[in-house]
Amino acid sequence: MPLALLFPGQGSQVVGMGKSLCDTSAAARHVFEEADAVLGIPLSRLCFEGPEEDLKQTANTQPAILTHSVAAWRDLEERDPGRVEGAAFTAGHSLGEYSANVAAGALVFADALRLVRRRGELMQDAVPPGVGAMAAILGLPPGEVEAACRDAAQGEVVAPANYNSPEQTVIAGHAEAVARASALCTERGAKRAIALPVSAPFHCALMAPARERMKPLLEAAAFRDARIPIVTNVDAVPASSGAALRDALIRQIDLPVRWVDSVRRLSAEGVVAGLELGPGNVLAGLVRRIEKALKVESYGG
């Protein structure tokens, strides 16, 4: 039964994340201990105890989710190695693509930690507070969301950032342009337009400064060829070479997450089951709305 390992991105963080896993798994505890040592901050305590305000800071959120996801993967690898080793593909949503690279053997966990910590800082710094925004558009086809964004831009940036499901597209850009696009989407039949409580407008052209500053860091990092193919966010096709995986992570910073196309590609490749590794079960819900035949089990939340 072809299986894919799936890794969540930002938005899955909650205070207490990973604690129950670490209480029962030495492998998971080791991952959190390694993260504390590599970053030189008490990341595990922040995950387990908060405060929530600090956990929600992008520079903390990104390594926290990466650490929880890798801890879940290593715990399962120890408990049921055949299941993990038998995976045919892996994929991650936004930040989760770094977790996918670790699980596929393309990127060492310590390097991934340093990269996502810096990624979070640079994405936060790319846009001053209050200038950018994101909103989830529900119940409107992606093509119509794209058209509403074009009509609402008025010289500012607003565009789809995450194609999460056929009925959910997240948009990002300048705050006023996102508000105009949200109103247009509602006028044109969207069920809801929900402003998201994010610290920066991810995966849009406003992230270009973060991309340029992350590029040399990713180019300097050691990427190996992956043991199993990773379906990347930006292209929604399997990639295995270290060079291709590095390039995909550079481009995804200011390009949209093509999750719908990624899941459909997994299905087309014969994948019929998925394991969501890390906090929450957001991806399981999204996959259910994209490919009902692809059954996803959440593990480690």
C-alpha cells in the first residue's frame, strides 16, 4: 500500500506541543534536547509550557513545529521501522517541507533547525508590523480568488499564498489590498473570508527580501539526494536531487504553496495512505477535501 509521510506547517502550534510524545518516547525527547542545544534556547520548555505569545513568534514557531514533527517521525521510526521505511513519497506544507527533507535524508536536523530559525526571523523582518495580512477564502474556486486579487490589487500586492483545498485558498499581501480582495471574494460568492492572526504575509511577493537573504544560507547548507522523493510545494512534482530540493526551498519563500496539486500528484503516483507527523491534524482534513480516497492518519499530535 503506497504511503506518503506528510508534515504540517505553521498554524499547527499550541502550548503543550510535543509534551505527551516526549513523556513516552526517548527518541522524541532526544530530538527536543538536540533542538535546545543547537539553538541555544529552551525551545522544549517553550513548546511544553509557553508562554503562548512567545511561541507564536515566527522565529520560535518554525523551529518548534519542525522539532515536533521530527520527534514524531523518529518515535515512529523506532516503534514501527518497517512502516516508515516503506514510505514511497514525502511532502510538507510550507515550513513542513523542511521536515520532509530531514525525513527523506536530504537535510541534517541540526542544519534544518538553524535554517528555519533564520527563515522565521527574515520572514518577520521582511514586512513591518501591520503592513501585511493574510486571509482564508472559503467556498470560492481558486480561479475566482485569483481574479478577485487582480481586481483588488490597485498597485499593491495581493495574491493566493496557499492553495489548501478546492474550497479554501489563503491570500496574502498588503493589508488594505487583502481587505479589498476579501470583500470582493465575499461579493462574488465566497462563504467566508477570514482574516488570519499571522505575524507576516507569507508566500507572496512581499517576502522577496526574505528570499534573497535566505538564498545564500540555503546555498551554503549541505543537501544530499533524498532517499525517497519529496513532492515540493512550488512545483507539485517529486524531486530527489539535493540541488533541486534546495532550489525548491529557496523559491517557496515568496511563491504560493500548491498543496492541492501536491496531493493530487501523490494520488496520481498511486499513494493511497498518508501519515501526518507532528502537531495537529490540519493536513488530514485538507487531504480529505482534495482526494477522498487518500486516507491520512495523524501521528504524534
